[in-house]
Amino acid sequence: MTTKPGLRERKKERTRQALVAAAIELFGSKGYEETTIAELAEAADISTRTFFSYFASKEEVLFAGTPLKLERSASVLAEPLPGERPAALLLRSFRFVLDQDTDLTGDLAKLRTRLILRTPALQPFALRKVLEGQQELTRGLIAAYRGELDPVVAAAMTGALVGALVSTIATLLGRSEADGGAPADPERLRAEMEHAVRTALGEFGTLA
């Protein structure tokens, strides 16, 4: 039975979403480096001190959806279907995440990509987050096939998935940014990501 979050949890989530909304607005209009934590806090109607109860830094706000995405992926990886091979399980976990929210295709994803491409200071942080996410996926995949899956192969599979996602997002959103045109359509972005991931994981076995 699913337990509804309490009043305190709902209030915290509203504040967290207010900070993300403030980041989308202020980073987009003023610029990432020009926006201060104090300004983000003020826009969300909280103190600067309270900001750090939600995020450790400005950079973390841009990756606000990452922990939940990894949690959702882990929930799928923890329960492989009978006879399901690693590549198919990894693809199913990706699809589940994609179905649950728009963090990979929505406004925050577009802003995050644009800022990373434009802001060299953000790039090491973004790379670290990508690598941390890949390592967590690798641990989950190894645990699902304990004693059956070589850790190097598991890392190669998760690296293929993550690399396909990053490349697709950077190519489509980065091309829109460079051309000065309209942002990539979310449905097209979703379809292109799934095609890229299927192609990358197809090298590791059946996806049926």
C-alpha cells in the first residue's frame, strides 16, 4: 500500500520545485555565473541558509532530478524478469525513467545542456555527475546478475547507455542552440534517445 507524503514532505517538495523554477528563470535570463544563491533563495521565498538544506551548490540545482532518476532505475534493476538478459533489463530501466518524468526532455534539460555548452566552469561538475550516475547503474546491474556478469562488461554496457543519452541530448539540443532555432521537440528527443540507446545496447545481446 502506497503511503501519501505528509504535509512537511509536501512543503519541502514545493520549496525544492520553487528553487528549480527559479533556476530555470534566473539562469536563463541572467546567466548561470551571474546568478547568486541568494537570488535563487529569494525567488523561492526562503533564506540563503535554508537553500543549503535542499542543494549543496548552484550546480546541484541543475541536476535536481538525478537522484530520483537513479532511484527509479535502481528499482527496475533490482527486479529482473525471468530470463531477462542484462541489456534488456538496462533498456527497460531507461524506458521506465523516461516514462516517469521530463527531466531528460523538459525545460530543465534544455537549460542544463545550454549552460554546460556555454559555461566551461560547469563542465567538470557535469562530467562528474555523469560518471557517478554510470557507476551507480553499473553497481545495480552487477547486483542483478551477481556472479554471472563481468564487472567490466557491466561498466561497458552502462557506459554505452549513458554515452548514447549524452550524445543525443548534446547533439539535438546543442544543434538548436548553435543554429539559434527552436529547441528540439520533446517527443523527437525522446524517440531519438530511445533509438540511440537501443542501438548502443544492441551490441551486448538481445533486447527482446
